[in-house]
Amino acid sequence: MGTPLAENRKRGLHSIVEIMQFMTHDGLLLYKKKGTRQPISRVVAYEKAMSESKNHKGVVFVSPSKAELVEGKGYVVTSYETLQEKYQNLSHWTPNTYRGGTYYDFKNRIIKGHQRENLKQIHVIGLDIDSKEVDLYALYLGCEELGLPRPNLLLETPRGFQVFFVLETPFHINRKQDYKALRVAERLSENIRKALKKYVPVDTGCIPFGFYRIPREDNVLDFNDQPANTSLLLTWSKQYEEQENRNFLRVVYNKNAPAIDQTSSDWYRTLIRATHIEKGHYGSSRNNALMTLALANYASERPIEEAYDELDQFNSNLEQPLKKREFERILKSAYSGKYKGVKRSYVEDLLELWTDGQAKFKGREGWYKFKKPREERVRSHYNEWEEDIIAYLDSHTSPETPFLEASLKSLAETFGMSLSTLKEVCKQSSKLKKFTIGRGRGAVTKLASRSMLFQSLLLLRRNHIRQAQLTFAELLPVPKQFTAALPLPTLEAELLTHEVDIIYSSGASPPDKMTS
């Protein structure tokens, strides 16, 4: 008979401390240095093994609540035994390990040592989504479309969600190499955030390797134990930057339209007053800010001499100004005629990172509406009907019961459209799943949105995680316990399996037809 740990793994179950051990790559000690509750023989054997090993362990920082974290209060944790005992009473932690930690004020638990220069290893790329109004299916689908790995952990927070990619090979931070690995990791994190922001409202301004919510039974929505290949991620990051550079600032306006003075706009005046814009923020650095402001001058048909005077003052006001030669090179490039104006997404990123976010971009993008070809107008109608159906499904289904069930004719009447229209919408839609069970008058149609099906799948996984009741002694001594034997199926394959499970759980016959 297998151990509870082995049995849980067969069923895809993981305890919370397993998840934390996986995220930190066994980067902490197993047992507490003082006051351990584990058998002495086991602790002695472990300490002997550690003394013979050159693998020095790190620490993580934790805090009981957001309020205490804001005040700088928390604890330095060196072992998984402590995490096992305390995690249910903690709200935040650092999933990336540090070389060491101490306290500014031990009595009041004011922690010291969680600055970026003290990082030992970067195991995790974390993302913060500060909104509950988000389609989580779009997040996972976005990862597949972008060529990113599937997230390893999805947490629910009081204000939204947090997403984590666990790296197969951590970044080892070395002070002697001038923190090169840290800069590479920060660049990778920034590119992932920017790419996924097109799918979900990812916060691109938060500290990449700081505090995040600690996993607990009440907040883990999804977990998989196949780490992201670090080498492939770095290749993806390089290709993403190359593609972004090709797309940078390439906006073609209507040649017959009069120039609009962008230099008088709120976004321009707000950005030009920013003085703390730094280098190194790829796509949103001081070089990009100057290029954007210069292009706004060029698109406004402002003489280069006037632009030079104003932007020279902007550069002088920066805490870290550009050298004169670099400044003039950027201005000359903006006025070369290669570019016609600024791009909305780049302006919005600059405003979000370096201003209070109050100013909004207003430019030609989206100002003009042109008559579309007939086939596009027809497609637009189908999109509207699709949105109406999804809105109805969102309010009449749930993760527990994701399918709406009725005859196809009855569903068409419910949605206020003809039967032929409903069939065509379901045929064209990539957001709806339709199954028909039976034939003739007795046929029953099951209709669901892919988003709700995905929420149903997450609910199932969340219940699995809550079932993982493991003792600390059973959990920790197993080495390399997270090596996956088989690759994970694609999101589409998992959803299909989940759909079939739901449909056949009541003993229904196989569907005659199955369409998207």
C-alpha cells in the first residue's frame, strides 16, 4: 500500500507546503534550527547531509497581514517546517530566496534584508492582476497564443489574482558579476507582463521579485508541477523584443487629415513634467520617453528648433539625463520621416510607469471610422450576437453547472434570434461550446461559454488541492519529487476532457454532434 503522499500524487493532489517547496526549489532548510518537532535521528541525519553539501540554503521573508507588511513588519524564515506550522496565519511571503535576513527592530519585528541586491536565487516570475473582473480563460489562452508556458500557480487575492511561472533553472544572483542575472530576470519578467497585458489587466509597475500572497487552501485556484523551461523563456523574450522593436512607433495616419497639436495634450504635458524616468525599462525608458515626445512634436508639424529647446529642458530636468550626443541622435531620428507619429500603447505604458496615471492618451488612433466591407459588417453582427449569448450564459450558468440545456429551437427563442442564426453563430464562434445529444424532437443541446468551462475546471482543481492532507514527515524527505514524467496536455485538450466528464457524469449517451 502506497503512502498518502504517493497516493495524492497519483490523483494530482498537492499540499500547500509542497507547492511552496516546489516554488522555492528546495531553497530552505527542511527543519528548524531550534525547537524542531521532528525525530532527532532524522534531524541529525539531515544536518550531516547538509554539512557535507556545498548547497547553502537561503531565507524567505513573511508577514501576517498587508497592514503589517506596509509597516515593514514580518519574520525571517529559514525552514519548511516553520512554513508548515505558520502559513495559515500568514498573508504574504517572498517566493524568491535571499542570502540572509535580520531585523532593524527585533522586538517590533521590523525586517531587514529583502532588497533586490540581497536576492540569492530567482525561482519565480510573478504577475499581479488587480481586478476581479477578468476572464481567466483569456490568461491561459494568451499564454498559448504567445508561446509562453502554462502558469504553475494561480492564486485569488482580495482584489484580484496572482499568477506565477516557476523556473526550471533558477537565476543565481552573483554580486561579482554585477547582478547581470538579476537584470536578465527583470527584463524577462517585464516582457512577460507586457505581452500578457494584451489579454488581462496585468500590473506592469509592481516590483517583480518582492512580496506576493502566500499560497493557502483558501486561495489556490490552479497548480501544475511542470516548471517553465528557463532557456526557452529567454529565447521567447528575445524574440518578443525583436517583434516589439519592429512594431515600435509605426502608425500611418490619413495623409489628408490636418495635423493635431499633440504637444498641447494632457498626456504630453504630464509626461514632459516627469523627472524620475530611468534607463533600463525596456519600452518605457528615458530614451523611449524622449523619442515619444519628439515624435509628438514632429507629428504636430513643430519646427525641430522649437522641439530641441523644449526637449533639451526636459532632458536637463531628468534625475539621470541623457548625454547631449544621445539626445541629439534621438531627436534627429524622430524628425527623419521614418515615423509618422506616436503609438498609443507606448504612451500608455510611459504614463502608467512614470506618472500618476490620471492623464489619458488622445490621438488619431480610433478617431476616424471608415465603412467596412460587407463581409466584415456581417461578421460584426455575428460578434454582437455572440456577445449577447455569452452575456446570457454568464448570468444563467455557473462553474458548478456550466452548461445551459434545452432544445436548439428553445435556445434560439431564449436568445431572441432565428434558429439559423444561432446555428451559424455557434459554428463560427471560438468562445462557445455546443453539444447535441440525441436526434429529432428528443434531441437536447448543451451550450456553454469556454470561459465558464474553464472556471469549472479551476473549481475542480481547487477542490483537489483542498483534499491534499499530508503530514510534514511524509512530505519533506522525498528528493526531486516534482519531476514530471509526462508533458501536460494543452489547455484545449484539458477543457475537452473536462467537458466530456461533465456531459457523461449523469450517464448520458455520447453526443451525435459536437461543435465549437
